[in-house]
Amino acid sequence: MSAIRVSILTISDTASNDAAADKSGPTIHSLLKARGFDCRSPVIVPDNEDKIKAFVKSCSENGDADWIVTTGGTGFGVHDKTPEAVSQLIERGAPGLVHLMVSTSLKHTPLAALSRPVAGTIRNTLVVTLPGSVKAVKENLEALLSGGVINHAIDLIRGGTGQRVHAELAAGGSSAVAVTSTDGPHAHGDPEHHHHHHSHTHDAPHPRANLSHDPSQPGVYDVLTSQTHSLATPLPSGAIYRINTGGPLPAGADTVIMVEDTRLTSTFADGDGKDGEENQVETLAQIPAGENVRLPGSDVNIGDLVLQKGEIITSVGGEIGTLTFVGRKEVEVFAKPVVALLSTGNEIVDLQNPISHPSAEWGGIFDTNRPSLQAALEGMGYTVVDLGIVPDDVESHVAAIKKGLEQADILLTTGGTSMGPADLLKPVIERHFDGTVHFGRVAIKPGKPTTFASIPNPGGSKKFVFALPGNPASAVVTFHIFVVPALRRLGGWSKEGCQLPRVRVQLKNSMRLDPRTEFHRVVIRAGKGGLTATSTGGQRSSRVASLSGANGLVILPPRTADGPQSLAVDDFTDAVVVGEIQAS
């Protein structure tokens, strides 16, 4: 029989205004496509009787579909019009299908008694109306597909004789046949438990007709394993198969029962006469077909987009797991830029090699900027070229910048951007490298002398330079505000996504306002009432300790003559998130 053509109709006022709200239509499409049905993309109409009738009538009269599946509008709500609309078009009712769907749903919830499904044929098309919830859709579809009910119905509607099915009925169902239309489904259940598989034929508690698609009933079963039974051989009557999570089902099985729903009745004795492997178990529950089973392709179908260009490979692990899941060993990625890092000034010394510059009249101060920024950069996964401390002379500046441009994609400096005679960075960039200073002052606190420049590169491209203030707190704050977004953009992040996230926080301290926009270092904590921000203390630009433990920068608006002079405790404002948010 050729593939069954299916048209899917979602009936929902909400989804007709926002297609993203439709969850049931795509679920039907995915489930049926995985079982070999030829499915069209779901169509959405509002809860309008005329529009429902128009779609169903057009599909059936034009012969566009063998099976029309609707979802939604089958309940007792005042807007539920699906049964009324479809019933007017049905030529031959199918009360058996209606009973099958309702009885299946009643096994899961008594509220299924309020569902009003309709089923029947219009010309050569079968029409079935399903509820609107994803859970009910899955339950009803599983019931309709079990034992080939729908396939047999479509075969008869197309003019077939159904001889194969009748022959199986006459034979008493002597063979076990998996309900699913896909060979070799894989089972996935609770990762800490083994599972048992049921075949479709068994010794029933009471004599009755044993159809090939009969489910296994609660009872005592012989336990088979991979050591005693071949996967390719159908399970014999009265047997159950022990399986590990993720393993393939044996022929003739379509359902997995959890160990918690079984009771051990006997075991094989081991060599010492003690209890060994299970011999027989008793199943204690009747579970629906397909329970705890994942069909091949049901998680990701052929043609599905699993990761799109520009998606970030994070340390959460989901993206790598997805690529592994679909068998991709390699993908093209944007290279992260390499960062050259240097500090300038005769007054600073390296903690690891504390040798003062010959011109220094005192012992100097430790360079905190390079270690701080290097730690931040490497924590984000960037490669850092450490150019060390550059003395305040033109020749040293030129040599260091040249080396940085040769070895890195972007140059990051601290110090040398103010107006003093030893602040050489800007003139060196412009006069010795033909660079362009795009800005050399910013109206923020801390970080006023932050500078951004570009230097021509052979071939017509440019390399960028961020010259950050020499004060330690200023350097780290401006790094997060200016440099991190630029690094992300150079690494392929989208223009919208390259900025650090901003959140709304409630202040735990009062904060005075400045004529400039200020980034106040805080600790952001998540509590029951939302996010709070607690100041790290003194905020002067030289106090790098104000960043110890900080994970956010509260954005304080500039002070105006007729505006407030400070933000009070419990006021709300925005904050830039620069680290992991803590629990309160």
C-alpha cells in the first residue's frame, strides 16, 4: 500500500494568532512522519465552525488526503465547535474509533469523559478529531495506530479487501508482530533500572481470541536475556525480555515495563546453590503499547535543524551532546580572536619579577591589570599573548604594539591614555602605525580615558586596539563593558547577542549618583522575591578589591539638577551580569 497522505488541522483561537502556540499539530506531524505517513505541515484555523468545515470539506472533496486529523475544540468549552462542524460532513460514522479513543483516554484521566471526539469518512477520506492537549494527542494516536487499525481502515476506504488481516484473525494470531511500523525501535527509560519487554502473544488468564496485536496482560512470564534469546527471533508466548536502557527491542516487542512494576517469582541457582539470574517475574501493571520506547528518528527527524549558524557552543554541554547525538565529529566554527595584552608605565612592576625601571625613584607598585584581565580572558576561553610591562618611551611602545599586531587579532592595553607627558599610546598609534583613534574619552565612571582605535593591516583589513585606563577597577569594568562585546562579535556572535546580559535588580544599599553614568560593583543574588544587588563597598577607581566577589555592575543613571541625588534601598534598576548569579 502506498504511503498514507495525512492533512493536519489545528483548531485554536490562540494558535491562529500565534503559530508558536501550536504544540499539538507539530506533535501529530512528528509522530506520524516517524511511522512512515506522508504528512503535510499543520494548518491552523480559529474555533470557527465555518472555517473548520471549509478545510475538512476542501481536503476530502479534492482528494488531497487519505486521513484528516484535527486537534482541538472537542471539549465542553463555549468555543469548542469541532464536533458540530465535522459531524455535518461525515457520511459514514466510525463509532468504534470514537470508543477506542475515549476508552484509551479514560485509562489516564476521568476527565476524558468530557471529550466529544468524532470519526468517520467523507467520500474516500477518513476524518478523526483529537483533543487539543499534547498528552491526549499522543495517547489517542498510539491507540489508533496500534495493531494497524488506521492502516487497515485506509486500505478498506481505498477499496482494498483486508484479506491479510482477516487471514491473521482466522489463524488465531499465531505470530507476535510489533505494532510499530518501524523496524528495531530503541528503548529508553529510567537510566538506573533494567526493563522488561512484552511480546504480543501470551497465555491469557482467561481463554479468548488471541489477535496478533493483543497487548501482554499482567501475569507471570519467563525471563529471557541477550544470552538466551536472539534479538532477531520473535519472543515466544509467555516470555518477557530483560533489556538495558538504550538497548534495541527484540522482534515482536513494542513496549517496556519498568522493574518497579514487576515482582520476582523465581530465580536460577548459581554454582554455589544461591539465587542467581531471574527465571520468572510477575508483571503487576497493564501498560499501553509504546510505553518507555523511543522510535528511531523520533527525537530528531531527517531534515530537522539541530543547530543553526551563529549558535553558541556553551560549557553547559547541550550543543556538544546534540552534535554527538546526530553523529557529527566536526563542524565549522568561528575562531576565537587571540588577544595581545600589555601594561604601560615606569611605575609598575611585575609581581613574578619585581624589578623596577631604572628611571623609577621608588620601588613601584604591582601590576594588577595584566593578571586580572588575563584571568578574565582565559576564563572565557581566549588565548592571551602576554607582552608584559612596557616602559614609558616611544621605542618600547612601538616594539610592543608591533609584536602584538603580529601575534594576535586584537590588542588590549592598560594605562597611558590620559593627558600626561608619559601617556604615549594615542600618538604612537596615530603617528607610527597610521592608526585611527575612534574615541579617547567616554562619559562613564569609572573609565573616562577608555580609548578605541584601529590600525591598518596588510591586505586591507584592520586590527583593533582597546586602551583601557590604568586604574585597576577602571580597567576591569571597561573590559566587561567594551572589550567583551567586541571579542564576542569578532568570534561570530550576533550583534544582538554579543552584549553581556542585563537584569533588573533591587538595591540593598543606597547609591549616590554622579554626573556620569556609573557602573557600581555589586554582588547579585537570587532570592524568592527576585534579584537583589549588594554593593561591594568603596568604589574608587584604584580599589580593585571592589571587584572581588562582584558578579554584576549596577547601572546608575547620571545625576541631573532637578532629579534625585541617589538611589535608595529597595529601588529597582538595571545591572550588567559579569559572573554567575549567587543564591541568597
